[in-house]
Amino acid sequence: MIISIASGKGGTGKTTVATNLALSLPSQVQLLDCDVEEPNAHLFINPMIEKKETVSTAVPKIDEDKCTLCRKCVEICRFRAIIVIGEVILTFPELCHSCGGCMIVCPEKAISETGRELGVLEKGKKDGLEFGHGRLRVGEAMAPPLIKKVRSLSKPEGVVIIDAPPGTSCPVITAVKGVDFVLMVTEPTPFGLHDLKLAVEAVKLLGLPHGLVINRADMGDNGVKEYAAQEGLPILLEIPFDRRIAEAYSRGRLIIEEMPEWQEKFIELYQSIENIVAKVAKGKG
Amino acid sequence: MKELVILSGKGGTGKTSLTAAFAALSENSILCDADVDAADLHLLMNPEIKERTDFQGGGIAVIDPDKCTSCGTCRELCKYEAISEDFKVDEIECEGCGVCVDLCPEQAIDFPIKTCGQWFISETRFGPMVHARLGIAEENSGKLVALVRQQARAMAAEKDLSLLITDGPPGIGCPVIASIGGATAMLIVTEPTVSGKHDMERVVDLANHFKVPGMVCVNKYDLNIDQTEAIENSAKEKGITVLERVPFDPAFTKAMIQGKTLIEYDPGSKVSQIIKGIWEEVGKKLESNMSQ
């Protein structure tokens, strides 16, 4: 079972839900933080990092002695990562999307592969929980290839919980595509509702079963609940605004550490997800 | 013309609420929403759209089944595994590199330009605003951010406006990088939590990497004073100006529900006064950065 925790708007409580859910379940759980631009789950889990590797993507390196300035590579590159000015050929590795086109078309075999660092991938453990996340290098623009690397850590057995980045564009899609369930975390405010609608459109486009957690449920207006009712979106958990929760979060503590009675609610949340996924599977079967 | 970009790293720290309050306090300015992925500023600005333009992203591969001989060349070449066994292109996976288009021996692959969003020029009660909406699950968010900023700058020049206020996206990746190049200064809005601190530090590193002068403001500071101090110390160590703190105040949410900026909701409140003070400081910082 792979569950992605997503939300259009940032700061609604994705990491809170992902970490508390991961540590509440009795089964074998893997928590993968795919918000590689701003990974936060480790701050609450404090895993022991066992393995760290640098992740790179292939970018061209041009042998100027072999290059005849024929411009075939310039022509195939849609990302303008290679240009010729006068008698000089220049590459812009940060613009390269690693399609490999330039290497294929170069008639002189003057282009070889070198690496551009995307960031690091770290793997670790906390008690029985397996943990993995990526940290995008500061200055690097492309998050999706690193997100794919983090997802490649997922093991087929047990439960995999993915903490997704905010938004609705390519990084989020990379973090939710093909999962069994998307749990959307929102807050009952106009911003929360507006971005939730976008996120729902995205998961519908991908055809993924989904449900809702409303965080700080008593702080805003009724818009989110009305929308959920109208769309038939199941509300699987409501977390009230509680200064104890906010303060615990501020110190890097989990809700279930501060208020152990919440563990039961996260287990129930998981059971509701299991039920929905089972129903969908039956419907398809 | 000066440009202030408001960022946070972490989402939900109050970027957009503060941007809107600044819009209410500023004169002779133009607004730009560079969070094209989950834009919210328009919910407080109620913009009247004057011009609406399609945003053309890159091309996307489309295989013509009549010409395709199923030779498999495209599947071998595609680094993104975007072509299925029955030779259909997965639009979400296709990166738009065009390698298959150029190298298909049958020339069976088209490369139509995809419309992947819209951008708008609008009028608001606080002046003009340039904003956009990226289509769901689309790429090229950085390109669209660069475009709305460029349009906002052009309009500022045309109307002789002296300040561009840009509401930035969360994170530190492609759309954020596109939103900060060439800005006069950036203001990082954070919150006193372990995540707020961690994410603020990464945005500060990004600011330093691209040599954009930064300021930090801790919102909801009274949720954890120790964290607030830790954030401010960390920012100072990294050479970033620290602004006055903003207290936690439910008025932010109440104003949002009414579609108002905090300044309009309750101009005389303490939090409005604090934001006015911050805005004056930001103005001075922008002036001094410009003269440098």
C-alpha cells in the first residue's frame, strides 16, 4: 500500500499527518519525504541516517578538439542548453534536461556525459520505521528526477507513506503518480479551499482514489466542508486548532508524543484508507 | 524600478497575507503573483481581468499511428519512459525534448506546442496586477513565472510605477529560482517552528547563491519565542536583515474570509501597526539596495 500525502497549499499539515500516521501504525512502514525542495519530516522523526548518496543527472561535456561547430546538437536541444557563438561552443548544464539528444546526433562523437549534482538521497531508520528523503541542492531547479530517486526506495511489502511537495505541477505529480491513495490535507480557509480544488483536479486527472484531512478544522469557515459534501469527498480526519499541537510542532514533536490518545485516530485514519482502497479494487476487479 | 520578492521556503507561513497587506500600504506599485501553481493572491485582490493570454509551453510528442511502423526507436531513445509499448505518448511523462520527433525514421512524430496555462493583466483596488494560472499537472512553471515577472516589469515601466511587489512560490526549485533573478531584495516570511527555521535557511542560502539581498520576518512569533530567536540569530549569521516580529493573530484568517487585506480589515489594530512599521523598514532597505 502506497499513500501520498498531498495538498495544493503549503503549510496545511502534510508533514504532520505523514509523520504521525507513519509512527502510529503497527505494521511495517516506510516514510519517504518527497518534498525535496524543503524536506521537513526528518525534523520530527530524527532518523539515524545509514546511507547517503549524491544524485546526479547526465549533462553534456564537449570535446572542443573534436567539435566542428556543425550545430547539430544546438538544433536538437529544445532547452537551449548548448549554443554556438562565433567559433565558440558553450553549454549551460543548469538548463539541460538530460534527454541525451546532443550525444546521439553529434557526428564527431565529441560529446560525452558528465554529471550535474541534483542533490542527495538519504536513507535511515527510526526504531522500526524505515526513512528516506532527498535534499535538492540549493540552486538546482529540477526537483522531479530527485523525487523519482526517493520513490525508487519504496519497498513493495508493508505500507509506504509519501510526504509530497505542495502545488499541482510536475513535482507533486511525480510524488503521487501511480500510488494507491492520495490523502489531501487542507485547512478550512479560502486559500486552503482554492488550492484544494486544484489538488483534487490533479488527482482526478491521474485517476487516483483520494480523501481529505482537515487541519485546524475549527479556525476558518465552512467552505471546505461544503465543497467536500458537494464533491462527495470523504473527510477522514479533522484535527482541531490546539495550541498544544502548534507548540509541539514548533519544537519538532509529534502529536502522538504530546497526546498519545491521537494514535488511535491515526490508526482509524489508516483503516478508512484501506477500506476505500479495497472498495476501489473490488470495483475495478 | 525596484522589485521586492516575498518568499518563505515553507508554505503557509503568511507570504500572501503579508504581500496583500503591503499592497494596501504601498503607493505607485504593481503586483505580481509568481505562485502560478497554487496562486492565492487574487482571492484578496479581487482583480478585474483586462487581458487574458494563453501561455504556450513547450512542444509535446504525438505519434501518428498511420505512419508509425512500431520500430521501437523512440522507445529506446526516450529517457523519460514516456512512450508505451503500443506507441502512445504519456503527456505527463513527456519532457518535450523532441529527440523522438527528430530521430523517428518514419517522421511519424508531431511536436505541437502545448498551451499549458493562461496569464492575466488585471486592475485591482491597489493598482495593476499581473498573475497567471498554470494548467493542472503542467510543466514549465519557471518559464511562466519568468513571463509574468517580465510582463509586470514592462507594465511598471510603461505606467511609470516605482515598485513591483512579487508574491513568490514556496520551495527553492525552478519557479522560485525564476522569481528571484534580478530582484532588488527578497523578504523571507517564516514561522517559529523547526520546519520554518530549516526552510528559511535553505531560502537564505538560495538568496546568497544568487546574490539577492535578503530580509527575514518571523510571523506568529509568539508560538515559540525560543525558535523565533534561533531563526533570527541564524539569519543574522548568514548576513540577512532581521525585521520586526509579527504576532499570531486570528485576524489574518478573518480578513482572508472577508477577502480583505489585514490593513483594510482592521487598520487600527496592533498587528496592522506592526506591519506598517515593517513596510517602512522594507522601503528603506529597498532604497539602500537600489543606491548600492
